[in-house]
Amino acid sequence: MTVRTQRLDFPGHSGARLSARLDLPNGPLRGYALFAHCFTCSKDVLAARRIAADLAREGLAVLRFDFTGLGSSEGEFASTDFSSNVGDLVSAADHLRDNFGPPSVLIGHSLGGAAVLAAADRIPEVKAVVTIGAPADTAHVLKNFGSSLEAIERDAEAEVELAGRRFRITRQFVEDVRGRNLEAAIKALRKPLLILHSPLDETVGIDNATAIFVAARHPKSFVSLDKADHLLTRPEDAAFAARVISGWLSRYLAGDAPQGEEAIEHVRVMETGQGKFQNAVQAGRHRLFADEPESVGGFDSGPSPYDFLSIALGACTAMTLRMYADHKKLELGRVSVDVSHAKMHARDCEDCTDEQRAGGGRIDRFDRVIAVEGAISEALRDKLVEIAGKCPVHRTLESASTVKTSVREVE
């Protein structure tokens, strides 16, 4: 599914305009999510962009925005604190509810994860909460201030260097994060919680995930972001997090069914706009990617077109054999089918008909190997080969087909 990104802004907790992006699926919508970025980051940090885009391709619209005084949002960062971040989250939820749809999911990264835990009870429509590398105690962020913390407490404010940038931090911020009881908010959450954390996180240690998990009530889940850093700077780490979130949410959100849009009974393949070859495939309520290997310029994010042909042949073969076994009441062990595809010269094809060899040129060859668990007789072995040849996809591949093509404009 392709992704459409809509620029928008809305008033935050203090009235300052907050800059936002809404990543929308170009197809059936499963629900809306709010994404809270990490401390002093922005809505455009790599992890936020990648996770939002991947979730949108899975049918979930994601609103990511800059907190007051950060990124492209108005306001003074020095006048903000953790409570103001929570207030901005509630304002973002109000905007979604009033203009698009109520948020079903809250996703927070780092201190944004702590913010969604604190804000969840103020957004009644939320069905699930996800944290990524979140601290179990909001005061954890003060560890990043180093020796500047003493200056803040002494002089009421001081400049702190964070991730190569300088920010003015006030005593109000320090007192606010120290005064927060995040553990109480986690215990009172009473919503499904997914905790994602890397055991190699040097910014927010893995012990924070343990503390959040212990404090939370069931249903709760933990998934390790093995080998990832705190900011999920590697594309594969952000993509993995998005896949885990999407799969986990299938327990708590409506199925991937069209809402207010035309339901299609055929297969739709559409470019995602990501990379050279990646396409989103929709077959009924099922979604997956088609792509090419990295060796030819793809992302290798899904099967190739010829892989899909091999999948069709292998699946059809296994299903046909199972139907035959059930019909004949045969005790047939579990069936697996290996299929490989190659192109070869017709004259070299020993299994081809005289007509195929006479045509010359190159032809497609699918090698199919059927494996059956347990012992089978020679007679049954031959019968399985015969029945496999009656699989509808097998017959389609070996017979002549017609493809009718037309072109239409899309507004």
C-alpha cells in the first residue's frame, strides 16, 4: 500500500501551533495512531519517519508532530516540561478526533514513550499503547544533563548540550520530571501494552523495560530490538519494530477491511514509492510486498514476481494433494513442496513436448519436489505425481493464457 503524507498544524497545550505530518494509507484504514518522538528530537527523526511510513503501508494512519518549541513547531522549548509534552499529546488526540478519527493507538519513543504512558488515561478511545526504548522513570532524562544539572538547580536555568545541539533547560523542567510518578501511571494503565527495547541501548538501559513490564498489568508484551541502538538508526531495526507493532495490533484493532471504500475482489499491486521495485500487494484482506533482491537494486522486502508464481504452484500442489488424500481417506503425512524457477533453451528441455522444443527459444521451467512426512509406497508416490499434475495452477502454467490490458486515469 502506498503512503500519502499530509502536512498539517494544530494548537498545542499552550496555544502555540504545532507542526505535524499525517502518514495515511492509500487504501483501507485500520485506525489512527499518535507517535511521540524522543526527547529534543522531532517528528522527522529517522525512527519516527520510518515506523510511521511502514505502519501506514499496513493500513494504520500515523500522526507524528513536533512538541512545543521543537522542530517546526512554535513556542519556546525552555518554557516546556514533561507535563507540557503530555498536554501536547492530548491536543494532538483532540485534533485527530475532531478532523479525522479518534486515536486507537499511542506510540512513544524514549521520553515520548513515558509521555504516552502518562497521557493514555486522558485519551479514552485508546485501545493499545506501545513504547520504544522508554524510561521507567521520567527523571531518567536528567542523566543526560551531566554537570549542567547543578547549574540548572543553582541558577534556575542553564544550557545543556544534547546530541550535538544546545538547549536551554529550566529548573521547572527538572522539578516536573522529578515529581512525576510514572510507575503509578503504568499500574493504572489498564490497556494492552507492548514494550520494545534494545538490550544494547546505552541511552536508556534495558532495565527500564523490565521495570515497566513488572509495573504494568496484563495484557502486556515485551519484544527485544536485538542489535538496535537507542534511535533505531538502521533501517532494518525501524522496519522490524513496525512489523512487530502491526502484528501485535491485530489483536486489538479491527481487521484489515475496507472502511468507506470500494472493496476489491481481485489482486491490486501498487508502487509504494519506496525504492526502485517495491510494490504493495493487496489480495482481499491480505497484504504483503513484492520486490526484487538487493543484488538488482531492490530492498528484498518481499517475494519477486517469479517467486509469486512459484508460491502459487507450490501452494496449489499441496492443497490439491491434501484434497485428494482426504477424498480417498488416505493417511498422508504432512506435505511440503519446493519449487524453483529458471529459464532454459527449449531444445535442452528433456521433459518438454516435441511442440515446445520445436518452438525454439527459451522457455520457463519450474522444478517441483514434493516431500511427504513418513513412509509412502511406490504406487502412492506415482499417484501423487499424477495428482500434482492436475493442480489448477499447474494446468494454467502449462496451457496458453490470455492477458487483456487496459489503462485508466486515477485522479
